[in-house]
Amino acid sequence: RRRGEAADEDQKKVLKGMTDVAAADKDAANQSPADTAAESIKAKKWDEALEKPTLDYSEFFDEDVGSMPGITIWEIDNFYPHQTEDNTHGQFFEGDCYIVLNTFEDENKSLDWKIYFWIGEKAT
């Protein structure tokens, strides 16, 4: 007798599930195409859900960097940039990473910039 009761309960669950699905399909069929389209558009882009940290770059870069023509180089140490001395420019070590800022005047005598990076072969 218990087996029959358990089977009846299982059948009731399946029947209820099928009824719920049918009702949902019927509701969807009664919606206008505009309502259906609006529901499908509601998804967010992956990058909208990301929290973007606020960074104060003044901690890393001097105010006058890039305001005069020349080259400025930063060595990356523990994920933070540290400006190198001018006399070490051109000396890159294979275990380190660098950011290079080239500030120059364009043909209109306006400042322009090119930024490069260098990742040493043994950098971690």
C-alpha cells in the first residue's frame, strides 16, 4: 500500500509541474510581441555588473608628468609603478616590467603622447 501512495504522490508532482509549464506557455502566448521583446532585452551586459574601483592616480604619477617633451619610465614593483631615475633609462631587466611614456610635440607644436610597456622574459 505504501508503494502505491508514493507513486501517487510522484504522479501528482509531475502532473502539477506539467500544469504549471502549460500555464506559463499559455500566458506567454497571450502576450503581445512587444512585451515578449521587451523581456528578452532586459539582460545586462557582463561589464555593467562589475564594480569599478576608484583610483587616485596622483598616488602613482607626478602632476607634471607628460607636460614637457621627453621620456618617463616607471618600473612595476609589486603591481605599483615607481618612476625610474633618468640615468637608468634604457636599462631594462628581464625579471621586471616597465611603462614608458614618450611625450613629444606634433607638427602643430601641440603635446602628444605614446605609451609603451615592456614585460621582461622572466617577469612574474
